Amino acid sequence: MYLGDRVADAEPLTMSPALRTALAVALVGILFIGVYPQPFIALAQKLIPAAPAVAPAAAAPVVSDNPPASQ
């Protein structure tokens, strides 16, 4: 934010009708999803299946390219 000595214009900000419509549609969508989210949660669960549970590997041997140091 820039603060200076200049006084702001007295005329209000204007928005095009398309921008007002887009903001209104976004607002209605946000409110609808906030009040009734279950259909969207079910859709997300259907579209993105749960990852299968993978058991951790049982102490797999560590493979290294470096030979062991001799003592």
C-alpha cells in the first residue's frame, strides 16, 4: 500500500455488469457450498478414489553403491 499526500478521487469505483454478475454468482456458490457441502464432498470422493492402504515394507535391505570401508 502506498500512502502519500495525494487525496483520493471523490468518484466511487465502478464495476462492469459482467463483473457484478460474476461476483454475485461466486457469492451464491460460496454460500451454497458452505451451507450444503455434502453433494460436493460426495462428488469429490467419487472422482478421486481413496488411495489404497499400503503396508510398510518389512525391513528391506539397504542397497548402496559404495563398498563397505575396510578396517
